[in-house]
Amino acid sequence: MAEIVQQRIEDRIPELEQLERVGLFTKKEVKSIIKRATALEYKLHRLIVNKEDFIAYIQYEINVLELIRKRRAHIHYQFKREEIEFPIIHRINSIFRRATKKWKDDVQLWLSCVAFCKKWATKGQISKVFSAMLAIHPDKPALWIMAAKSELEDRNSSESARHLFLRALRFHPNSKKVYQEYFRMELLHCEKLRKQKEELEKADMDLGEYEFSAEILSGKLAEVVYRDATEKIKEAEFVISLLKIAAIFDFTKELQDSILQDLQTNYTEDSLTWDFMAKRELEAPGAGEELHTAKGRASDINRREERCCQVYEEGLKSLNTEPMWTRYVAFCLERLKRKTNVQELKEKRQGRLLGVLQRAHDSSLLKENYYKNWLEILLSSGDAEEAAAVALSATQRYSQSVSVWSLSLQTLMQLGSGDMARLFHDALTHVNPKESLPLWQLHLQWSMANQSAEETEAIFKRGLLSPVTAVAMEMKELYLDWSYSAGGYKKARKTFASLQENRPLSKRFFTRMIEIEKEQETPKINSLRDYYERVLQEFGTVDDDLWLQYIQEEMGPLGRPENCGKIHWRAMKFLEGESVERFTSKYTLLQTGHL
């Protein structure tokens, strides 16, 4: 091992001598490099090597390269790169090769090698790295795309890029991303050839034997890719993505028209097609002089939006589905949210949206989340009667949805209309009990504001009987709070006494009663002890904080400090697992006055 390391260090001597001779590094710095490089080399030749050692060595060499570049710029010396930088770059590539050979599955390591090659202009090496990487990772489309882009952008080789895309499609014949990037590459290649021809023609040069194929210049290769892609992947979204790529280039009008024709012929059963075709109407050219005034511009925008709506309406004739209505509503909602100072345009947008919402609802095809938008618009415009009707209609359409019931009930509470008691009963009957907690909370909120104490208490008692643990526990805590606020300390104690044995129990239920007791002018220490004893029966094996609070209570002005020892002994006996260690450390802090 030592002989190999020594040989590698000796191989560095010529470049280090050059660094010292030309004044980029001092003699002391050169010695330091030799010492550090020797240590790093030894790490790479151990019996068990770590990936981190290879990375550290590579990073060190890159840092040396960066330092050389800065020193060159500082002293304005730009010679002898072949003797100085090239051996270092070659050595880094060699270390990368050794690392990627050992850790073949580490994609990030391969990509780090590619990034280094790009930065330090070793573009010939990039192809080799990608070739080796793709032989091991042919299952990753992103790497094929990256390799093809590198061939096109770094090496200016469209032929190699095309070859890589074709190989990628053998492994991934249904990859949308590969087809999209292949399509884009062919269009970029076509654009590049067109520019070359244009420049040559401007220079009035004789092209000789070098002729530009009219078919290639018109984008026929891209069209071939498009045909192949759409035969394999028959989705409107994919076709639209290719159309958007084609639209970036100004010479693809015929191709775009062809794609549009395919879309309108073969994908009319997809709501996305109609959505795309409708939104294209927004891009139609304006009406000249009219656009010079705000009102004229608003009028032009309104006309475009009307044309969009006509396309949606046409789509609904053949595709009356929830996705189709959803896209129509989403379009109208998005247009309404756009700011405008022209009140007439805003009113037209709102009227259009309300009409579409109503028709979608009448068809029972309006999505749940759009009822919220509908109610917000009606409430903001002051149409209380219509808002109440929509709220009730929403609960009939989505009778099992907690969010719809919550929204509708809150709206009706705000408007003060409807038989709320019956509606809450209907809501709790229809929804899944496991999801009903928000409705119970809303019911109590309404009852406290609008009903007598007896009627509110009856709701609490019904909630306590819920088979859902979360509901029963929450109702118990809320009942105790309400008892205290409505009937004072005596009522709270009575409620607590009646519920402290009824499971399920929560820690919050007991600690709230402790808080209530301590809020009194003269808290009773015996009552506090009873509450602590009761809560510790339930949670004393896992909750170390409860034991500490009990000890602190006894150390306070009302308690007996001599009881702390017994409580500590009991805590150590009752607590389990990690709770014992936490309790011990916190108790020590408490005794030393740090808690």
C-alpha cells in the first residue's frame, strides 16, 4: 500500500514544482499539499474504505483548483495550464471513476462527477460518465433526458442527443417526460438549422454541397416524434403539453394546427380539452382603438370571456359531467378574482359565475368546495334569502359531509334563519359519528347564544353519551367549563363529581377542575388533594408532570411540605419507563430551585 501511495505522490511532483516555480504557491504551501494529499491517499488504500474519504479527497483537490484560479487572476499569470491544472483535473476524474465503480447505485455521486466535468470544461469526459451511469441506471428517465440535453447543449451534437432519446424510449416507451423533451429537442435542432441558414444567406455565401432539407427545416422530425408519442400515450393532457412546447417556436404554425385538429377530433370526451380550447379564446387579438380606454379594454375582455363561455357551453352539450362543470366554475371564479376598476365588468363576471354555480347545482354536479365560494359571494352582495336557500340545498346535496354541514349551519346562524334545532339534529344524524365533533361544538355555540341553560345542558348530556371517545371527552371538558361560567363554583363541583368516574376521561378534565379550585378566594387544599389523587389514578403511570405539580402544591402556602417525600416515593413506584428518568431530573431541579 505504501509503495502505491508513494508513487501517486511522486506523480504530483512536476505540477507542484511548476506551481512553486511560477509563483502561484510558496514552498511551505507545496509541502502542506504533499502532507495533506499523502494522508488522503492512505485513506483510499485502507482495507475498508468509506465513500466520505473519496468525497473529501475530491473536495480537497477541487479547492486546490479554485485557489490556483484565484491566484492566477491575482498575479495575472495564465500560462502552463497543461502542466498545472490538467493533471489535477485528470486525477479528480480518476478518483470519481474509482468511487463510482465501488458505489454504482449512488446517483448523486455520478451527478457530482458530471457537474465537475461541466465546470472544469472536460466535456469529452461527460459523455463517458453519462454512458457508464446509464449502463447501470437505465431505469431512470430523468438521467436519459439529462444525458441527451448535455449532448445537445454542451457538445452541440443533436445526432447524439437523438440517439440517446431513442435508446431511452426502448427502456421507457410510455414516458411522457422523455417524449416531451425529445419533441422539444427536435424543435430546438430545427430552430438552430433555420438560424444557420438565415445567417449564411445574409452573408451571401455559397452553400455548395451543404443543403438544408426543407422537411427538416419545417419541423417534420418533430412531427414524427409527435405522431409516435400520441400513438403510445392517448391523453388530452399530454397532447396539450406537446402543443404548448410547439407554441414556443415561431415556425410551427402548421404543426400547432395539426395538433389542435387531433385534440378536437380525438379528445372531446376529456374536460381538459374543452377547458384548453375555451381559454385559448382569451388570447384572441383585441379590437384596435377600443383598447386605449379602460372601459374599452374592459369591453374587449368581456367579449373574450363570453367567447370562452360559449366554448364551455358547447362542451357541456356533449360532456355533462362533474369535471366539466368544475372546470367551467373554476374559470368563472378565477376571472371574478381578477382585479378591475370597471364595475360593469365585475358585475358581469359575478352574474356569470352565479348562473354557472346554480346550473351545476341543479344538475347535481357541483363540487363540494364550490358551495363555500357561492355562499361567500351571496353574503358579500347582501342576498340573505338566496344564501339561506343555497346553504340548505348544499346539505341535501352532500348530506354526509361534515364540512358542508358546518359551512351551511354557520351561514344560517349568521343569517338567523331556519329551524336550527332540527337542522343540528339532522346534521348529527347524517354524518359519520367519528367526524361529528365540529358539529357538536357548533351546536353548543348556537345553543349558548340562543337557548336556555336547561336546553344547553341537555345537549351536553346527549354529547356525553356519544360512542366516539373524542366527542365524549371534549363534551365533558366543555360541560365543566360551561358549568363554571353559567352556574359558578358549586355547579362546576357538582358537574365534576357526577362525571369523574364516567369514562372516557381526559387529563384536561381534571386539571381544569384544579384550575377552578385555585381561582377561588380561599382554595381548599383537601379538595385539591382529592383532584390530584383522582387524576393520578388515571394518568400517574405515564405523566411525570402531574406528580411534580402535586409536590409543588404541597410545597406552596396551603400545603404541607412534609408530604412531599411520600408523594416522591409513590411517584417512583408508579411511574414507568422514561417517565422515571424525566421525573428524577426535574425533581432534582425543583429541589435546587432551578424549576
